[in-house]
Amino acid sequence: DVKVTQSSRYLVKRTGEKVFLECVQDMDHENMFWYRQDPGLGLRLIYFSYDVKMKEKGDIPEGYSVSREKKERFSLILESASTNQTSMYLCASTTPGQGHEQYFGPGTRLTVT
Amino acid sequence: GQNIDQPTEMTATEGAIVQINCTYQTSGFNGLFWYQQHAGEAPTFLSYNVLDGLEEKGRFSSFLSRSKGYSYLLLKELQMKDSASYLCAVSNDYKLSFGAGTTVTVRA
């Protein structure tokens, strides 16, 4: 059974803080993704990685960075949190190739005050 | 760019049928996914279409017309547990582009 876990379900941070969101998957998937989900906007891709130490910008990378030092772990970093980064953050993983579903973690609801 | 449209909300009665439409205009296409997301939970995979036509899986069916940039998800014999958001997503290379989601409310 595929499992994608995220380090926190709820997180409250102050403006300007550096924030780390961790994601771990146990299915040896090459591809991993970070999304944010906001009402009326759906899921938007922030960054993705198709291999260790590889990363690609998604549609909304500004204000974020990522790290993938091990295959199973993909971290999202908010260098200096701002209130407009208050959102639900979802991590996902999949194997490469057409038609493979993405498996999602439970999400982290981040509030920046 | 990517443009994926689906209705915001739909309401239906238990036992009925609901059809959720999704239209898309995207720069690339490797298939279309439907996901279900219950409130406060992760999205879970429902279906994948890459060729035109209907794919049936139990009470759920999904249809694709690539020439029209159109898909629908059909939910039959609605149950209360089907109350959720349904997300349409277009695949292009490694990535998925999502619509905003359709919230389906099933009434008794």
C-alpha cells in the first residue's frame, strides 16, 4: 500500500520565518511534487523533482525552494514566510511514464500570521 | 498555458446520477485524470483516460473526447459517501494541471 506522509497536518508560523515542509514516500517513486491548494484555484504545482538532486519549477515557484537529497524525501522550503503563503500544501509522488497516478499525502495546512 | 474548467458545485439526490463536465485547453496532452477529494483529506485516484471513449469502473465512468477538449465523470447510484470534491487534471509530460474542482453534495 503506497504511503505518502507529510511532517505536519497543521502549522502556524510568523511572517519572515523560514519554514520547512517535509514529505516522505515509501514506494521508491522517482517523481515527487509539491502543490498548494486554495479555494477556487484548485491545486497549483510549485516544484517537482524527477530524481535525487533534480528539481524543476512548476507554475508558482516564487517564494519557495525545494530539496531532494534522498529518493524518498522531498522538502519544500519557504525562505521567508508571508501571509499570502497561507494555504494547504500537498505532496505527491508517482513513477515516470504515461498514465501513472499520483499518490498524495494528507496535506499540511500552513497559516502565516 | 493551461485552462481547465469544471463547474464549482453540483447537488444531487441519493440514488441519482450526476455528470461532472470538464473542458480543457492545454499546451500538451498525455491523458486526463479524475480524482476524488473528501473534505480535509488527500485526493485519491478515480480514473484515467488517454483514448477517446468511455471507461467504466463500477458506479463511476469517465469519458474523453480529445478533439473537443472535453471529459466527463459520471457517478451513478449516488451514495452519501460520494459527497466530495472531484478534480479534473490534464497530464502533460511529468506534470498534472488541475481544474478548480467540483464540489458534489448528495442529499438524502
